[in-house]
Amino acid sequence: MTAARLLDRIFFQHEPHHPRLIRTFQVSFIAMLLALFVLFICIDGRENLGYSAIHFAIIGLSLMHLMWLRRFNLGASYSLFALFFFGVIPLFEYRLGITYNDASTPRDSSYMVAAALALLSSVCFYFGYGLHRGVPLDVAAMEPLRYSNARHRQTAVVAACIVLVLMALSIAAFYQFSWHSILLRGYGEDMEQSAMGNAFITYYARPIFFNILFIMMMDAMHRDPPLRKRAFLLGCLAVFFVAPIGIPRSLAGALYIPLLMIVLLPRYLSKYSVLCVILFAVLFAAPIADVFRQINHTEGSVELGQNFNLDYLFSGHFDAFHNLAQVIELDYRSEGWQVVGILLFWVPRAFWEGKPLSTSFDFADFAGWEAHNISFSLPAEFYVDYGVAGVAVGMFIIGLLYRRLDMFFSRRMVEGTIGRYVYVVSHFELSVLGLYLVRGSVLSSFAYTIGLASTLLTIRIAERVLRGLALGARSAATVALR
């Protein structure tokens, strides 16, 4: 068997799921959790049975919810967050005495209060989310795009090409036509950039460029026979102008994990396969991306293996719970406008002089830390604004919102329409990004979420307008003939 045929059998096969494949990923996920549990039991360090019991309760709730759901969605993204960031990682941090940013070790009472708040946030979220299980996503059953008539097809293709050319020129011009700056985040961030220009390119131009190509690749792979060469060329364009090592890691995960699972590995798509891919991305792909982010700020050669060690894992990338414990320890409170500032992130400071800074920056200044880009979870945002009641009510509302969004994106759509494709892409991408949104910092993650959602909404509205124009033209032609 040639290498090309072997790759063809592994990738691009839109066949029904094989039960053994699903079980393999399920077993792998459970085996990883068991390995972490054995490691936790074997290592020496501090012990606090009450504290450990709370985190094991969080782990148990998260696992039950993940097993209950039928697909990876927004509800699953929260459970994955709670499982690791509020469940597994705090156990190791406490036992090994790990802190971040040279902070002092919190008192046990602070750890206990933080753990109780984490458990409260999960319980209230699940009460809001309810017993909604979701509908499994069957990529193999999706049909290629169908158009109302030839005019509709021509206008849709021309409009997509025009937008792609305009966005590609905008991206290239913003980075002064330097391929280093387009491909490598370290070079791109080193350039002088206007705030408005950076916001447009990062939050809108690159995501809409990527998602148009994503939909075109999905259509190409659902043709009979699949148009693999076309999909490959479209993928190359996406990788160049929206390079995974040229954009923030959270945005890269939200864009490329759905592309990987839907276009390249559709026959492996299942709830547990997505969970395994996300964990692989967090533990292995993210450290590589972090190296390229610093590539223009590092003297000498860059070693890809420098981030694959325990120091990297406990150097601030998994500090969501630690920062919540520090909030309790230092008795930090905001002025009550942080959540409002997140929702109104789009309002310029010229119109709102007292617009709050990102809570992660504000708290880092309060704590006297040098690092400011720290994780500050959504439950912590509710706590510093509104106290314990804010955590309970806020997470209950988030649960309600996530359930409604999961139901909205899972509703039945006409197969073979761009709307169907947009709903599938939106649900997957926003679910992956939801993991980073809950982890924080919420202000920056919310901006990425709104930016990504606006690009998908633009595609959806444009598709409906073009379809309406095509149908109107056909009706007019019919009347003229009569």
C-alpha cells in the first residue's frame, strides 16, 4: 500500500463511526484520568481530606455530565474545564505546594473557600443547564451544498471569492506583506500596530477568511467523488493567512480543532475523540505554539523541547484555581463593574472614562505580580463583583444560556444548505472557545468569542440575502415569460 493510499484511508473518509474507534478514544480518556489518579496517590506532599473531597466531588460531577452528553458542545466544554482546572490540577497544586508568579502559599482556609466556590459554580451551572443531552453530530450524513439555481451558485461563489481576496489583502497589508509576520506571531506582535487595525484583523478578518475556506472545504469533501485536491489547496490558503502559530492559541484551537475533526478525521468524530484532541492540544500543541510566539524575542536558537517539562505545566498556564485562591487570600474585591465591562468591551474608553480594565490585569497589580496576563475564571469574575450570591446566580444563568445555545445550534436544518454548514461550524468552534472563555481572562476570550460569532453571522446573513436575490430573480423571470 502506497503512502498516499494509507493517508487517504486515515484521513478524509466520511464513513459511519466504527464502535471500536469510539471505544478506543473513550478508553484512552478514562485511562489518562486513572493514570493521574494513581500519580496523585503515589506522590508525597501535603494532605487535606476535606479539601481533596471537594475536588473529587467536582471531578465526579464533571465526569457524570460528560458521560451523559451525546456530543461535544458548550455544556461539555464547561465540564472539561471544571474537570481539570477546578478538579484535577488544584489537587496537584495543593499537594506539591505549587504557586505562580512568586506568590506566597495561601492558607488552608483560603484553599477551602476557593474549593467550595468552585463546587458551587459547577452545581449551579448544572442546575441551569439541566438534563439536556444534545443530538449526536453525524458528519457522514451531511450533503454537499445545493443552490436554488445557477444564478444563486454563481453569485455565492463570486461573493465568497471577493471576500477572500479582500481579507487576504487586508491581512497582508496589515503585516506589511511580510510572510514572517503573517506566519509567526512573535514577528507579527513586534510590529507597530494600531488598536483598531489589530482588532479588525485578529477578531474579524482572519476568522471570516478561515471560516469561508472551512465551509468550502466541507463542501468539497462531501462531493461524490470528494474533491480532495481542491480541499488541500483551500487548506494551504487557510494555513498561510491564518497560521496556527501566527494567531493566539485559544483562537487557533477554536478554528483548527473543528477543521481537523470535521474535514480530516470525520470518521473518528465523537465526544471522546474531541476531548482527547483538546487535551493533546493543551499539553503538546500549545507549548509548541508558545515557542513560536517568543521566537522574535529570544536570543540565540529556539528549542522546541524547552516547554515540555513540569516547569512549563506549572508556570502559569493552568493557574485558574490558584488565582481564585489568591483572591480569597488577599481579600480582593472589585468595584462591581467588571462583568459589565466585559459585556460592553466594544464601548471605547473615550465614551466611558471609568471603563474597567481586564480583571486579570487589575488583580495582578493588586497582588504586586510582574505577570499580568493571568487566568481569571468566570466564577472568579462573578465573585469579585457580587460575592457568593454572584457566583451562584451567575453560573446558573450561564448554564441556562449554554443550554439554549446548544439547543439552538443543534436544531434541524435543511441538508445541503450553507445555513446547515454554518450551524455545524459555529457550534463546534464556539464550544472549543467556550473552554477558554470560562478559564479566562474573560475579557479577551469574550472578545474573541464575539468576533468569531460575528463572522459566522455575517456568512449566514450573506447566504440568506444571496438566496433571496436568486429566488427573486427567478420569480421575476417566470412572470416575464407569462
